[in-house]
Amino acid sequence: MKRTLTLLVLLVIFSSCGSKKKVSFETGVNGKVYYAEGPCGPVDAPKEYQLYNGSLCILKMRDHRRILDNRNSPGYGLLMDSLIAKSKAINIQNGVISTSLEPDTFIVNFCGEIRYDKDHIIYINEMEVLEKDFYFIKCTERSGL
């Protein structure tokens, strides 16, 4: 009996140590956001990432594609502004991203920027919280391009 109780206590301790941060929503994304600055080129120098503080926007991937597909069209600026206005702006503190989202495909970017990075695309499924970390680099110069 004593051995069973000891095993049960150890099981509870180990299961709580590995548990992820509890969130108050059932569908969305949860993780860390890291940021670095430095020169960019064909062979990037290693970057020192820091936890990000600032704003990010989460845009539906179909709206992102629409912006890119119409970049040479008249009225492009208005289209871009209207679709970006529909994005979800979130404030990141100490690198923590934790927000509810409807099931869909999204891309995470700096607000007001239209960049494509496959590592920033997220697929949100019903009743699932995606655990994902994001890495953003601000290029201070381009070399070797």
C-alpha cells in the first residue's frame, strides 16, 4: 500500500512538471515569440534572439494571398489597408503569444507588414490549442544578394 501511494505521488509530481501553460480558451495558439536583428544574406550569421515585446497581427492566409495577388492592381493600397484592418492585432509581452482564434489558416506578421514566411503560417483546428514558437528577424542590411 505504501509503495502504491508513493508511486501515485510521484506520478502526480512528474505529470504536473511537464504540463504546458493553462489557457482559458479551447481553440487558438499558445507559445513564445523571439526577435533578432542583424545582416541577412544567403548565409545568415547566427542571431541572438530575445523575447519579443510589441505588436503582431494574425491575418487569414486567404486575405494575405489576396493582398499579394493584387499588388500591381489599382486600389492595391485600399485593399491592403482593409484586409489588414480585419486582422487580429495582439500585444506581445515577455515573448508570450496566447490568443483564441477560430479554426482557419493564418499567417503571423508584424502589424502593417506583408511578409511571407512558411514558418509563420499556423493551422488552427477546432477544439485545439496549437503550441508554437515564432522567430522573427529584422534585416539591418542585405549582403551577397
